[in-house]
Amino acid sequence: AQKVTQAQTEISVVEKEDVTLDCVYETRDTTYYLFWYKQPPSGELVFLIRRNSFDEQNEISGRYSWNFQKSTSSFNFTITASQVVDSAVYFCALSQETSGSRLTFGEGTQLTVNP
Amino acid sequence: GAGVSQSPSNKVTEKGKDVELRCDPISGHTALYWYRQRLGQGLEFLIYFQGNSAPDKSGLPSDRFSAERTGESVSTLTIQRTQQEDSAVYLCASSLAFWRTGRPGTGKTQYFGPGTRLLVL
């Protein structure tokens, strides 16, 4: 079985603050893939990052960074110097090698960045 | 290039009617997926196509739901005898076949369409 938990339902910050979105996953597979998607008010899911379980390095992309910790089964997402345009629902998702290609999503975290 | 497209963008129907939702995947993507998102919730997997076959239909909630895909392209999700609990956003996604990708895991990345908002009155 696979499961993704995003314990933070809503987060509100002021512009320029750093914010971390938590994601904890459960899987029995040794090969798996983790994703973050952004869903702005328009509703379309935008792919942000894929992390393979066998990769070594953490990722940074501009103001975004991701911290993968196998020991704690976590894949947290940090936005540095947040902006109003970062306001959206963010979803963490998991794909296991043994369960085909389906994605299992967390419940999402609503991030609001206030000016 | 063009992304995943879905039609209609919105659909209002009466309880008991049948509806068809359409998905056009990204050109060259042989894998296609349907998900459902109820208001304020995460996404639930419905069905997955590889080419024209559906190796995983385990997420379809009842026998009122069916899907098909033709020509390794367009897919149609059909809901028969709609119920009010079917009201949701239905999202389609596509991805590259694994054998066409260079880097491990690339074929696992799914790209989503804008969704069809279904309201059953």
C-alpha cells in the first residue's frame, strides 16, 4: 500500500518569508518516485519536481528547494522569499514501481502569501 | 507544443443522465490517466491506459464509470446514470512511455489537463 500525508492543511505567510511544506510518504517499494504539483486558483495542476528514490542529491530551482530524507520518509518543499504568486494549493504525490504508474496524492496544502 | 486538453471545461447535467468527458493527451505520450478531484480534496486515481489497453482500472468507483481510448490518442470517460456524488473535477494526465525516455523516472512524470468540472443536479 502507498500513502502520502500532508499534515498542513493551510499555511499563511507574509511576502518574503520562507515557508516549508511538509510531505510524509509510506511505501514498501525500494524504487519509487515523489512529485510536487502546484494548483493555482485557475485549477490546473502544474508539475514542479520529480524525485527518484535512487537519486543522491537534493534539488534546488530558483526560490524552490526540496529536501528528500529516506530515513524519515519525507520529501519537504521550501519556498524562499515567498511571493503573492506562490499562493496556491500544493500537492505531494507518490508513484511506486510495483503499482504501475498511478499517482497517490496527499490532501494538499493551501498556501496563502499575503502582501 | 500543446499540452493536455479536455472538453468540455464545464458540464452541468441532471441526475440520471449519461455524460462523456474527453481527453486529448500530449502528442507522443502513450500513457494516459484519469483522476477525480472532489471539492477541497486531493486527487483520486480512476484508470490508466498504456496505448489503447487499460492495465489498471482499479480506481473506477462503480460500474457506472467506464473509459476507452482509441488510436493511442483521445480518451473518453463515460459516467452513466449520474448521481450527485459524481460532482467533481475530472482531470486527465499523460506521460511518455518509459522506453522512450532517457533518464530513469522521466516517463513517470504526468502532465495534467485543465479538467472538466461536472455538476450533477
